[in-house]
Amino acid sequence: MMNDKLKMQGFTLMELMIIVTIVAILAVIAYPSYDTFTRRSRMEQAKASIMSTARDMERLYTQQRSFIGAPKPADTEFFTINFATNSPTANSYEIVAKPNSRNNSEPKAIYYSSIAGTFSRCDKASMDNCEQF
């Protein structure tokens, strides 16, 4: 009767360490996928903001026959969006979305050209090594 009361219940230290190890392995596997997903969604959010600005720019062009005097594009939470150097001109514009440093460590910036109508990902510091996406 005394032995029944002394029986221990719960987990052993070894069982607990196995569970912690399994959870750590799952976290190591899942985090890179999560990070890739969040980076991709932030890039798509910036791309959508650029497209909205492009629609506004085309509307302005139909009214004024020029892109000059267009308002600055709106920033997103993770990207600072602005016109490229020497833009907009009377017939074209270029928009650049650079990651802001406080919320976004993305190494690439987004570049949009109204002439080509394409998006490119470029190195954010030098705007070199661009690839279309």
C-alpha cells in the first residue's frame, strides 16, 4: 500500500529532452520557409504599391499629357518608394522601391520602368545586377 503512494507521475528528464530536441529540429526546418514567405509577400506588397502608382501616373498623363509634376509615390511598411533619378520626365518615369532598414533586411530593391513596363529586382545599394521578375 505504501508503494502505491510513492509511484511518481509525469515525464522523466530524458523524455523532456527528446521533446525539446524534436521541437528544435522542426523549428530549424520551418524557419527558412517562413522567412522566404515573408520576404516574398513584402516584395509583392511593394510591387502592388508600384502598380497602383503606375495607374495613377497613367491617369495623370491622360489629363496633363505629361508625367512631370506627379506626386511622390506612397511608401509601404517595409519599402520606401520613390521616383528614380531624373524621373519623371514628360513621357516616361521610373519607380524604385528600396527596403527600409528599420523593418526590412531584404538585400534587393524593386525597379519599375514605364517604357519597358517591367519589374526588376536589383541590389539595393548600387541598383546593379538586375533581374526581371
